[in-house]
Amino acid sequence: MLRGVAQAQNQFNINKGFSGQLLEVAIANDANNPEQAKQIAQQLVNDESVLGVIGHNTSDATQAALYIYKRADIPVISPTSGSNALEGNVFFRTVPSNAASSEKLAKYAINSGLKKVVIFYNPKSEYSNSLMEEFTNKFKGQIFRKIDLTDPTLNIKQELKDSASQQVQAVMLFPDAEHISTALEIAKVNANYNLGLKLLGGSTLYNQKTLQDSRNAVEGLVITVPWFSKARQAKNFSKAAQQLWGGLVSWRTATSYDATQAILKAIKVSFPNPSRETILQKLPQVNLSPRETSGDLLQFQNRERQSQPILVKVEKGQFRILQ
């Protein structure tokens, strides 16, 4: 996220900003903790120099902070929070909602002939619970069981064996950020006992930990992501990001870059006197071409970005786009 914001800031500032005025970015870390997110939100609201917020990371942290931002009428753009429960007149996002991501996964599952699945999720997580509910609504097959990733008595081996014995064909992995390791353990057990269950999941699983820690266990895993560096439309941004940061960047960097570009556009059309109020008024009218973003058109409809998630698959230890 920081890389995406910094890349947009650097690009803006080296071009002398607007009439010589540069963009200053304050950094706050809520540690994905909802209570800490509330405290930070209040500090940001109290600082009148803060014109807008890019964040938070997890849907739970964003949800906790959002009512504070609503009371202060300060614009918020989240590049990473997908929960459908997040809404309000100050809230925008540059990442597809869980409704769009779930629909993409459900269609893929149906088209792949999957008729019976089991879901692992965290019912206490805004993101995870939302993804589960949306997938349940859109999947036309049978959902054998919905299993709580946070259950201290969870017996992964037994759950997977029971599922396989009941002709379950696939495991839907919808972990929140705190339970990625548990989801990867499910993949390992599936591989170690040769259960043959296909693996599908949400965007939290898109990281190097998935590839490095699980190795062959996640081979064939299909997940939905908002942006992919090797997609045709992403190539220009990917190249610029790689030159700047010395390596490939994730979807979180791309959507954070886009969030910053949206804020800058709203500031520009509010110039020379941008304020929280004017930015909030101008954000719904933002229209950024693919050349101005990480590769996709950026427009908001009811404060939601109009873009489609992408399916990627782990093949030979790497994420590759599904054609």
C-alpha cells in the first residue's frame, strides 16, 4: 500500500505538483486492529490539514473507523477493503467489492463443473463473512459445510476427509488477514493426504507466503484478485513500478496508486482551495483513463469502482493469469 501511495506522490511532486504545491502524505499504522483504527481515525479527523484518507487495510479496521470519518465528512478511499458492509457518503474504494469477486469465483466454479464445495471462513471478519455470504448467494451448486477458521477445536484433517468422503469437489478458502496460515495449512493437509480437493480462494491469499510456505500444496489454487501485474492492461504500470521498487508489486500497490490518483484528481479540480468538502464533492466525478492509473479505467458509481476482478492460478510455483 505504501509503495502505491508513494509512487503516485513521487510522480506528482517531481512534476512540481499544482502551481508548486506538493503532496504531503502522513503515515499511520492501525496494525489491522479495529480499536487502534478508531484512535487513528480520530487523530486524523482532528488534524485539519488532512484532506482525505487512503485506507484502511482490512475491512474490519475500515468498518471500525468509518463512522468517525462519516461524522467529520472526511473522504475515505480504501484500496484493499472488499466487504459489502462498507458503505456511506464518504466511503469510496478502488478495489472491487466482495460481491464482484464472489460472482467471479462462483462462475468459474460452475463452469469448471464443481457442484459441491465446502467453505472455510471467519464469521467474525467483515471481509471473510461477506465473501462467504456473497459466494453462497451466487453459487448454483451445493455447499456441504461452512467451517469456522477460528474454531479452537477445528480438526482440519477430519473436516477434509469427511468432505472428500461426501463427494465434495472443492474447498473455498476465504481467510481474513489473521488466518491466512490456517488456510494454507488446509492446503497442506489436502496435499499430504492426497484428497484431491480443488482449491479456490479470496485475494488475501495473493502473497509470497502462499507460494513460499506451501509450495506444491497450493499448486492449482485459483484465486480472485483486483489487479495482476502480468495482465495486458497492467504492463505499463508494472514496468514503472518494477523500475522504482526493484521488483514486482502486488495488487495492493496498484489499487493504492489508483486511490492516490483519485484523491489528486479531486484536489486538482478543487484548486486553489481544496478542502474535505470539495474533495468529497468531486470524487464521484473522477474519470481517470487507463494511462493515468495502474491500467484500468477509474470511475465511481455509487462510490464503487467499476472494474472486474481477475482470476489467477498457481502453476509451477507462480501466479499466472487464467485466460
